[in-house]
Amino acid sequence: MSKFRVVVLRGGPSSEHEVSLKTGESVLKHIRRDKYSVSDVVISKAGDWLYNGVKVDPEEMLKQHDVVFNALHGEYGEDGQIQAFLDRIGIPYTGSRAHASAVAMDKVSTKRLVYPLSGVKEQEFMVIKQGDRDVIEQRFKEVKRRFKPPYIVKLANKGSSVGLKLARGHQEALDHILSWIKEGPILIEEYIQGVEATCGVVENLRGERLYALPVVEIRPKGELFDYEAKYSGETQEICPSTFSKKIQEIIQNAAVEVHRKLGLRHYSRSDFIVAPDGIYFLEVNTLPGLTPQSLLPKSLAAIGVSFEEFVDHLIGLALGE
């Protein structure tokens, strides 16, 4: 019996290049070699496709394979661009399709589409788009009228908490906005003080169409679960969480609802804040990190699903589409 030919696609031109390399490395380590013939393809930061270190034509190379395991993160890999390219070629791939990926990568579009969420509160937010300083400052006055600091300031179309700051006052927030505005729209949210939580959803697992994994409780050393906290190894990640059964059920149901409302595919991971006054939805990840420090593998391990089983399951989902 011939083996399925799998491309593990990692790297990419995004700010999450290094994390993607590690996700792909984990997949390569745990993929079943008895079942799959595996090719490791790295996309450089410059956008070159490297097969065993040699630059190749992407379309010609992909046509020699059966399926892509998309281990990319951030721009290009997670925003619908690579998905549209693979759709055009006609090769199956893991993760959400192009349109759903593009919508979910945009934090503002996501918020507007997922609410209302059962049992979940909506935090105040506003968006500031590119413009001259006067236009930006005028828009920021509306933020000041709507809600008070501290603020969370972040790039609206980046993943993995890249471009995320806590601003305690108006001037600090405005300074962050002005320094980042050339990179894209800026999302300003009210700061919700509480405990961060995340919940993965996997399709067709254990007989359930959308299976909610155990909730992971996140306790960083600092105030924010930002890029540094995610990959420093110093954040306390508790799974199963210590939240009440009711809170865990609300989060799990909401994660499933987000996955369904956005039309996501195969798997996703939604982030929340558990505050004294309720639960707030933050964002969704359509290609969650799969590094040894990542959250999804921890929640899979908590229910006895090995990483090897999970990788095999995702490839099976992609081939079955």
C-alpha cells in the first residue's frame, strides 16, 4: 500500500516565522512515517520555498504531493493567502479555508461576527485606521469618550500576541497607536482584569462534530499574556483549569460557538478572560501553535490524545474533505 505524500509547510514571511518553524518541527517529529511519506518545506522570510534547503517552484512541488499540513502562523499562513493558493492548485490542507481564515485573522471582524455569545460579555473596543496625526488624534478622542484607561492596544491583524501593549493612560495609548499605525489598523480595548483562559475545538473527535477540549487556565508572571510570556516558558498553564464547572462549560460552549459562527474548519482555539463580573471573549486562533510550549497539545494530553494521534487526525480530516 502506497503512503500518502504530505508536505509540512512551515516558516513564512510573518513575524511568527520562528514559532512556525517550531510548530512544524513538532509535527515532523510526531507524524506517522509508517503511514505518510513526509516532505519538510520551509518558506523563508523573503518568501522563497525551500525543499531540503533548495529553492523550488511551489506549484510544481505541491503537485507531487497529496496533502499539506499547514504549520504556518500569522500573515500569509493564517490570513487566507496560502489557503487561496492551495485551493487554486487543488491540494487539500489542514485548517480553515481562505475566507474564514481572513475573517478570523481580523480581530475586529471576528468580534463583530461572533457576538452575541452565550454567557459571555462583550468588552468595549474601537478601531483606529491609518491617517494623518490629526485624524488619528481626533479618533482617539472618541475612544476617551467611550471608555476609560487602562487600555489594551494591539495590531488588529497580527497573531500570537504580536503588537500587544497595556497602556495605563491616554498619552501612553496614543504613543503606541502612532508608533504602530503604519503596520495596519489598531484595536483599542478596555482592559479587563482577570484570569486568561483558552479552549481548543477539534472537529470529529470522539464521536462529536465539534469537540471542546479542556479549558486551560493561564497565569503569566506579568500582567499580560503577550508574545514574550507565551514563549518564555515562565507562564503557569493549568489544565484542566481550576475554574468552576459552570465557568468551564460556558467557555467550552462559547469556543464551539465561535468556531461554528466563523465557519472554521478542523481545529481552532479561542481565548477568554475570566473577570469578577463575567467572562469575556478575546480572539480566536485558526492555526494554534503546536510547539512544546503551546497550549493545544497540553489540553489534548489532558484527555489522553497523543500528539501523534492529533497530527494523524488532522491529516485525515484534510484528506476527507
